[in-house]
Amino acid sequence: MMIFALSVIGCAVFATCVVGLFFWQKSRETGVFLALGASRKRLKRELRRDLAGIFLGSCATGVILGTPLAWGLWQVFQALVVDTKEMPLTFKHLHPGLRCLCN
């Protein structure tokens, strides 16, 4: 449980640093656009679009790369540590199109 807590704290610190860098870069860009006469409404729309693209891209990448990685690590775990029928690897909450690839 302690390892889980430490990993969550590490991920939170990393995410905070990344968000800080993103907004630092965007604030400079926003200042330039405001100086050139862009409206605040347009800048808000552009920022939302950028954030939505990053969010959706990150989620898709996580699912696409995470599912095969979890399956591969599970195969290594079964081969090296334990292989019992009581411990199956299941993807209950996975999209049906992706679930057929994992069975």
C-alpha cells in the first residue's frame, strides 16, 4: 500500500510540473496574441481546444499502450511467479472491440 501511495504522490508532482510548464509557455504565447489584438474569447477557445486535444490524445495513448503492456507483464508474472486459475487477467471495463484482442 505504501508503494501505491508513493507512486500516486510521484505522479501528482510530475503532473503539477508538466501543467506549470504548459501554462508558462501558453502565457507567453497568449501575451503575444493579446499584443497583436486577438480577443480573449478566441484565446479561451484556442486554449480549450489545445487542452482537449492533449487530454484525448493522452487517454487514447494510455489505453492503446497500456492494455498490451498489462497483458505482457501479466504473462511474465504468470511464467515467473505463479500460474493459477484463480488469478485470471480480465479486462471487464474495456471497449468490446479492444476486449476481443485481449482474449
